[in-house]
Amino acid sequence: MEQFITTLFNGLSLSSIILLTSLGLAVTFGLMRVINMAHGEFVMIGAYMTYVVQQIFVKFFPESVRDIYYIVSIPAAFGVAFLFGSLLERFVISRLYGREIDSLLATWGISLILQQAARSIFGTQGVNVTAPSFLKGGIEIGGCTFSYNRIFIFVMVLLCLLMVWVIMYKSNFGKQMRAVMQNRPMAQCMGINSRRVDNITFALGSGLAGIAGCSVALLGSIDSTVGQSYIVNSFMAVVLGGVGKLAGTVLGSTIIGSASIFTENYTSSTIAKAIVLLIVIVFLQKRPQGLFVIKSRNLDE
Amino acid sequence: MLKIQNVDSYYGESCVINRLSFDVPKGKIVSLIGRNGVGKTTTLKSIMGLVKTPTGSIMMDGQEMIKMPAYERVRLGIGYVPQGRDIFPQMTVQENIELGLQPKGGKGKVPDYIYDLFPILPKFAKRKGGDLSGGQQQQLAIARALAADPKIIILDEPTEGIQPSIIQDIGAAIRKINEWKGITVLLVEQYLDFVLENAEDIYVMEKGEIVFKGGRNEADHETIRMLMTE
């Protein structure tokens, strides 16, 4: 029983990280239909920003306040990834709308450039961040230990989810964003500057990947390929959940994360990946639209 | 109010409208009619900035807008109801109407008279736009175009695929917005009886050009009918 609960906790923990990376993808891929192969590198940028902020705190701040570096690193990671995302959209993606294969190839190239840039700046060896003292240790319930940093990631995911929901459904920008994604020419005829909306939407998705990088930094070593390990699962989560649906992304991430950990528990990590991939392929054969389907009388897609 | 002069427009290599010139005087209901494929919708898309217009001039209230993107043209006071309605299917009826406030930065309040014109809409406020019937979607599209108090409203075949009783309602709504609010109307149609009932001035288009112009009362209806069926 204890092992089951621990496995479940680890599964949910992995799900929450997948969800954090998927949230950004749900925006860029789910809403904008841009297959951004460099999304993992925005996770990497977020992770390295956490490291950079930590180094700044170690160098310039007294020990008593060093723990807050992690809190500072979250908006920093978001901001830098947002900026990179905005630049990528402005100079590359915006020229390739409607050309999925071209944008896939271009972003793959950008992904390689960013990885090499990271290796040039930070070296080929992985770097580590020290978890702040308030995230060290864990809470023990019934013989199971729940680590604080994983609980913190849960909370961070929930806050990000809330933020995305508020932006999408409660703000004027969210209304503009949904209008542009549903019918671009008509949104323009409503007085919406769709190019500006595209740019901010893409940057927002990238910024969310940056926050995911912050959480990934707590769990292990950071190197130039740190984002790559999550990106396949994240794409699967968005497609499984149903492209364009936030609730679908949440459910898709939970299923992929939990299934990975549970199958890994009884097999090996390689076999687990293969099994999860197989399950997703079979599921999508039966239900290509994913778990959540958008129904409408005149939806032409 | 709206002045189109020597406008050309192309789909790929083929010229769809050719040196087109006409104007829509302030406060009038003007209709542009013609058979399928003569370039009526392209004309409206040219006015809205949705297709390229390499030559000519499109003036709104004396301001040249031929080089402006669509979102800036709308801010000059144009409400657009496209062919096929193009409501946002995954948004609620309320959200669709409120999107009409975007030319004012999404701020302000939807004018109450819109709900008097289309009393069905508040009843369905929480429903998804895509779940409404064709006639209800048409009313929603007109309401959305009126939300930001436009100076002119441009309607592209508002009777297409709509049941007769709702066509009557739409005709009445067009006349009311013109009478109550003084909003100028440019109406593209193929349904001649609807045009004769509602429009004051009529332009007939053929092969991308205006071939006939006249007031509703002075125009020879048989000539117009012939031009429409030739």
C-alpha cells in the first residue's frame, strides 16, 4: 500500500511537471497550431535562469536572504523565456504561419542553436541549483514521504493553471486570443491586431515553459538537453487531451505522467516509454480528436 | 461617407473587381446586388482590407484607408457582418457580442437598443455561438457589428440560408438601425425583393464593375431583375 501511494505521488508529481510544460504547448500548439520544436529549450532557458539567479544571490547577497533566490527566479525565468518567445515569433514563426512543416524544421534548427548556445555559455557539464532550505526535506504520512519540493511544484502548477485560465477566460486579452485562434480574419474585422495577439500568445506559452524550467531545476542537474526529456510527453499530453482544450491538457498530462511512473515501476523506464507511446497511438486511432472534443454547429474543422 | 474609387482586386492572377467606383452617402441604406461571382463579396472584403487592393482609393469619412490593416479600418467606425456570419462558435453569445466592443479597446457597454432589436440574444447569452441556428447566428453577427456604435454597417448576404420569418426580422432590424441611430448601411444581396423592400439606393454589379445605379423608386425593377438573371 505504501509503495502504491508513493508511486501514485511520484506519478502525480511527474504529471504536474508534464502539465507545466504542456500548458505552454497548449497555448502555442493547441491554440496557434505551431509545432514548436524549440519548446523544450524554453524549459532549458527557465532552468538556467534559476541557476543564474542563484549565482547572483550567492555572489551579491548575504546568506540570510539567499533562500529567496528561488522565488525571484520564477518571474525571471518567465520573463526571459517570454522575451525569447516573443523574438522567435516575431522573426521566425510569424513568417511561417500555415506552413507547419517549415515551422517544425525552423524551430528544430532554433532548438539546436539554443542548445549549443547553452553549452557555449554554461559548459557541457550539467550545473545544479541548491533547493532553498524551505523546500528541503519532506512530510511523512503513514510511512510515506512527500518531499516539499514536489509539493511546491504541485502548488506552482495549480497557480499557473489558474493564471492561464484567468488570462484566457477572464481578461480582454484572452478574449482577443481566443477570437484570433478561432477565426483570424473575422477577429481582425472586430478591431483586433492579430499580429500583436499572436506574438504575446506565443511569448506567453514560452514563458510558461520557462516556469516549468524553474521546477525542473529543483529535481536534478541542468544541462542543454534538460527540456528534451519532457517535450515528447508534453506533446503527447496535449494531443491526448484534445488540441485546444485546457481541461484536456490537464487530464492528458495526468494520464501520461501516472501511466509512465506506474509502468516504470513494474518494467524499466525504456519499456515504460514504449508502452505509454503504444497506449497513446492506439487511443488516437480510435479517437483522433483526443479526450475532449469541441462540438459546434458550424465549426468547419 | 464611404467612397470607393478605381479599386482593383485580384484572387491570384485573376482580376475580380476592375476599376470599381461607387459611394455610400451618409445615413442611407445602399445595396450592392448582382449574380453569383460578380465580385460583391470581394468588394466588401476590399473595403475591410481582407483582400489586396493594389490600386485605387477607399475613403471613410474623408480618411484614406486603402493601406490600413483591417483592424484599423474597423476603428474608423465600420461594422462588418460577413457572408456566412463568421460568429466565434466556441464563445458564448455574450462573449461574441462583447467582442464587438474591441474597436473601443474592449471597454464600454453594449448599447441596450441591440437587445431590443434582437430580444432572443439575452435569452441565449450563456450558450455557445456555434449552437445557435443560422437565423440566430445572423442576428448575433449583426448585434456584434453594432456593439461599438459604428457609423456604417456592411452586411454581406444577411438572408442567405435564413428562414422567411427571420428574413423579415432582419429587414426590420436594418431599417430600425438606420432610422433610430442614423447608421449608414451597405447591403450586399442576391435576394432582390429584400433589397427593394429595404434599400434606398441600388447598385448592380456585373463582372467586377457597376453596370447600373439608381434609387429604389426611380429604378426600373424589371431591368434590375433582368440584370440579375442574365
